[in-house]
Amino acid sequence: MKDLKELNNWTEKQLRTLRNNLNNRIESFKKNDSPKPLQASHILFNKTSQECIDLLKQVKKLLSQK
């Protein structure tokens, strides 16, 4: 996937996919204090729960503008 710093350049489809991944990851954090570790190649690798929540807000804002 692309760089998270360049979200403005992502397509709407890529943003929706990221939104879904973020929602799933946030749910994993809620259900389990130590959710399944992600592969190093995953876009959300090493992201904390709060980082995912903040990123989700940013993605939702971008999607509402498209």
C-alpha cells in the first residue's frame, strides 16, 4: 500500500479499504488487550489503538470531502 503521509493522494477506494482495516483493527483492540500481531508489511503494523483511532478520523474526513 501507499504511504500514510500521502493520504490526500489516495483514491476513494483505497481510503475505504483503509477505513475498513482501521475499523477491524480498533475492534480487535477493544476485544483483546494484545490483538493478533500484524505482518511487518501491513499498513497498520506497530500502530497503537489511539493511532488507529486518530487515523480513522482523518480518513473519514477525507472521504467526506471526495
